[in-house]
Amino acid sequence: MCILQPLHAALLHGNAVDLGQMCSFYIGLGSRINCNIFSYDYSGYGISSGKPSKKNLYTDIDATWQALCTKSEKNYSPAACGTKTTFTER
């Protein structure tokens, strides 16, 4: 059973990760840190459409941020969530 928490986190999984296999890990992590976990397949991978590219990766991240801000129970506007986002490349 999933209980919605007031905090949300977006996890950008590593290469060659199957979201179905990560489901129990995400549920356990969310329970431990008292937070909802959101993850997705990048453009061009898994069941997502599009082509993999750096530009599409950033577009995916932006869409995730927008969804978390506007679809949450509190229905935050993206401006209320803040606009400063930091990306780290490895």
C-alpha cells in the first residue's frame, strides 16, 4: 500500500536500469525518507518515445519538474517550486 507523503523526489536512474526492477527499492526508499519517489524512462529508452539526446534529457528533466510542481496535492505553480535547478554530469 502506498501512502502519499508531503515531499516528492525525482530520481534519475542510471544507465541500463529497468524501472520495474527498481519499484520495490523506490517504495522502500520512499518509506525510509518519508517522501514520494518519482522516476521515469528517458526519451528513447524503455517504453518512452523520442530519441536519446542530451537536449531531450534536459527536456525530460524539465517536464518532470513541471509535473511534480503542478500535479502534487498542493498544486504548486512551477514558480512557487522555484526555478533554480542544478544538473551534474558524470
